[in-house]
Amino acid sequence: MRLSLVGQTRDRVYNEPIEIKERRHAFSPQAFLWHGRCYRVRAVERCWTMMRRQRSQARLCFLLRCAEGTFEVHQHLASNTWQLSRARWQNPQLAESA
């Protein structure tokens, strides 16, 4: 069963680049920078791998819980870039300022 933020009522889709500031155990994000704000990860809810036919499209996916909400982020392995895909905000007003 795949847990995801898709279809949740307070979800917002972003698909925007982020910068990982810290990692836990050299693997999962511990803090990331998005729109000039640093988000600290309280817990990694889930981690999974998505593979495509072309190996260049493989990515690691993380569902992260922060004080501001829950975020789904992906690491594109071929380019080592990170992206915020979706967010479910604790406070809907935070979504408007993001």
C-alpha cells in the first residue's frame, strides 16, 4: 500500500526545487531550504524508490513530517537534485505564504 499525500483535502502540489541543508545518517533529509525558509524534519514517515524504464529517471522519495506540515520530496538520482512535490500544511495560512 502506497501512502501519499495525493487526494488529501489540504494538499498543495508544488513540483519545485529544494536544497537539502542537512542529512540524517548521510541518507534522509534532516533539513531543507525552500523559498528562503529552512524546514527541519521531525520524522521520516516513509521512504521508497521509484524506478522507470530508463535508469536515469530513478528517484528516492521521502514523506517528511515537519512542524509546518507533511512534505513529499524526491531525489532524482541521475542529477542528484531534489524537489518538493507536495505539501499538507498544518495551518492552511502557511500554504498561502509559501
